[in-house]
Amino acid sequence: MTTIVFIQPDGTRREVDAKAGESGMQAAVRAGVDGIVGECGGACMCATCHVQVSEADDARIGPREAIEEEMLESVLDDVSPASRLSCQIKLRPDLEGLVLNVVEVV
């Protein structure tokens, strides 16, 4: 198991034990993390699992694939380098302690 941390918009911190190979979205939905819906089931067809990551954690995760980039650009007015879809973050042991900031939906 890999422990990842979800930070809510209000600063509440939630640690979740994730299975290797599971996506950040799957771990969040399984654990009932508020703000992560995963409406498309992880098919990269929505942005209901949008999170923000630090530059250091982004380097650990690796770059966005083209499909993730396209989805973010189609649903967000201003895509930041920190924007990620948690369904596209595959968890593995070396991502222990990964912090995913849940984005408040407005």
C-alpha cells in the first residue's frame, strides 16, 4: 500500500492507503474523499477528479499525457502547471506521501 494525502480546499488533510496500480481517483472514490467524483470512471473524459500538485510531486508523477492535457484545456479556463486529473495518476510505492490538493468546484 502507498499512503497518499488529499488536501481539501479548506485545508483539511486526509490520508488514504492506495493499492499499487490504482489511480489517485480510484483511491479517493473508494475512501470517500469529498470533491473527487470520477464521473467518467477514469476514462479521462471529464474533470471531476481535478487536483493540483506541487512541482516536486509533479516531477515524481511524470508529465501529463496528451489526452490529459486536452481534457484539462477543454474544461478549464486557465490550466496551470499544477493541474492534473487524478484518474491519470497511477500509484506506485515510490509515490509514498504524494499530496493531491482537491480543487474547489465553483
